[in-house]
Amino acid sequence: MSKQSSAVSQAALEQAHGQARQAAARAHAPYSKFPVGAVLQFSTGDLVLGCNVENASYGLTNCAERTAVYSALAQGKSLADVENIVIYTPGKTVYSPCGACRQVLAEFFSLDTPFISTCDVGEKTWTLGELLPSAFSTFEATADQISS
């Protein structure tokens, strides 16, 4: 059964949304004023949270989605057990993840992994494949590429 076809219970989604709101409240976003929280929901019921952490050198900023992924890896979690990813941004607009996050997510999750973006008034769900249809995949150098 694909991850997309496995239904997320409303209670589980509400719990993740609440946790993502709390994570967004802890974001360090003094430059953009755009706090974001993310939650990885595992099949075990575990949740791993992330928030965006900005830096005066914008290139060193880390988004909430990547923070959650890196935190889960640091905790020894198997990302294969993630059922979905929930993000929250305050306000009335649902946002999709940035391009860098999409590519990092594609490194660790299948293209049918649900990505649920929430705000104060709504939500939207995409699969990772919809967000990044032509993602880079694992790179394996060929003999021709190595000798070039």
C-alpha cells in the first residue's frame, strides 16, 4: 500500500498540526519574520519536530523541514517509518516547502510520501512527487564521468 493511500486520522493530523505550531513558535526568524514548524509523523506514533533557524548569512539558514529530517537522523530514527510530514506557517496562506527542502526530502523519502502544509485557516496536501517531479536521485558516477 502506498503512503498516499494510507489515511491520516484527523486526530493524528490535529496533534501534528499543534506540535508544528509549537515548533514554529520556537523558530529563530529575526530576518524573514516567517516562523515555520515541521513535524515528521512516524508509523510508531513518534513525532520529530523542526523549526526554521535563520542566520545573518542567509545561505546558512536552515528550514523547518530540513531541521526535522536532520534531527530524526541524529536521533537514530529510520526515515522509512515516516508516514507523512506536516508543516505549519502562521497566517491565512498555505505554503509549500522551498526547493532546497524539496530536494533534501527527495533524498530520504519516497515520492508518494504525503506532505501536509497547514496554516491558521486551512491545509493542502501534496505528495513529494508532486512537489518535485524530476528530483535528483542518488548519483552513481560512470567510468566515463570519472575520467572526464
